Amino acid sequence: MKPQFTLQQYDVAADAILGQTAHRPTVGLILGSGLSALAEAVEQATILPYGDLPYFPVSTVEGHAGRLVIGNLAGVPVCVMQGRFHAYEGYSLQATTLPVRVMQRMGVRTLILTNAAGGVNPNFAAGDLMLIEDHINLAGMAGFNPLIGPNLDAFGTRFPAMNRTYTRRLRDLAKAVAAEHALPLHRGVYTFLSGPTFESPAEVRMLRMLGADAVGMSTVPEAVVAHHAGMEVLAISTITNVAIDELDAEGEPTHEEVQAAGAMIVPRLTQLLLGVLAGLQK
Ligand code: HPA
């Protein structure tokens, strides 16, 4: 089995991006469903559609803009992915996580991940924010891990540890910023499922028994690849809906609901992330 992308290909993409901007981002930011608006705060932005970048897939999901926004946010040079890739779109996990490695080759050392997630913890409500402290890579445990295949030693080791994936210093910073701004911030475990189906009630009950607080269709592959490559990772879930655990309950989750809730949460997420970015420089 060959790696889907070679080190040279990641470098071609990294050089193509750096060749089109004077910014030299050190922090990467991946925006989840409905959270695109955060990119509008980027100053002196260079905007690069994914379709113009070597090897980048094209984002096919509504609510995912599909471009890189490179510039300054809270005084920090950032590379923002306005829209991400998901396995359920039909992309391999190597393609899904390609931008993470490209950012690493560009010099990005800190990756901030955001997502829309279903609340599994009964104390969570739509509109809440959750700091991801740990994950259950359920799809990964079933053989769907982005690091399957030949290891690229230039990025990291064959058998990466996962106990320190979500960098403690960044988690502490996020908690401090939340406290300072009186922003409620849950902490918990995020579970990655491939999607595109939402969970059945029995699956939601199973996830809760396993220790999951939130569930979604992204983030873990990117966090795994970033941690493998030695990057610091901070990840925040926006709880866009409460996962339904009861047969014959009224209503059902929809993508429209997820997007609408995401838009509602953006101001608080923005406040949290701008505080974190400012704090990174101290
Ligand atoms: N399940 C999975 N992914 C999601 C959900 C959900 O309930 N909400 C937003 N993304």
C-alpha cells in the first residue's frame, strides 16, 4: 500500500499557499458546520478557494464555504479553514486530513478545531460549548484511522500515543478565558462516527454508557493527524442539538437545525477563541 500523499506533495501544497500570501501563520483554525462566520474577523485576509490549491478536495457540504482565509486574528497570524472535509463526503481520511499536514509543513504549530456536535450528556443543551478533553475514536477502532498505511516518519512515529492529544496548556487557557468572560464551558469526551446518518436512539444510549458526552462526524481524524505531527491541539464542540435517546420521541435532528444552532453559538465561540488567541501570545 502506498501513502495517498507523499511528503513532496504536502510540500507542494504548502509552498503553493505560502507563495500566495505574505502571512506566515503559526496557528491553524478549522471551522465546523455553521461556524464559518468566524473567518470574517480575519484581518488583511488572503482568501484561497480549496479548488485552486494542489491536492485539496472540494468541500461539498452546505454551510462549509470551502476556502482558506489567511491573515491576522487577535494579532496572531492564522490559517483558517472555512469549511472542512468529512469522510462521509466520500473522501479518504488521508484526503480529509490533508490540510492539517499541509499546515504543519507551512509552519503551523497549534491547531484549533471546532465542530458541531450532538449532546449525549443529559446535562447538555443546544447552544452549549464543550471543551474536548479526550475522544473515543469509534470509527478508528473499527479500522477507519487516518494513520493507517505506511508511516511518514517526517511527521511522527508509527505508533503515536493519544493520552496527550488535547494540549493541557491550551485547555487551561480556554478554561481561563471562559471564566474571565463568564462563558459557560462544559468539558467532555467527543466521539467520532463516520456519518452521514445521525445516531439511532440505541446508539445514543450506547455512546452514553461508553462515556461519551458529545458525538459528531469530524475533528478526531484531524486531531490524530495533528498530534502525530507534533502539533498542539485545542478542540471545542458547539452542541447544536441534543442527541435523541428515546424511541418515538418527537422531532429529529436535521442539518438545518445544526446550522441554525451553529450560527447562534458563533458569537460566544468567537469570544472564546479570540481570548485564547490573545492568551497564546502572553
Ligand atoms: N450527531 C452527529 N453529528 C452531529 C450531530 C449529531 O447529533 N449534531 C451535529 N453534528
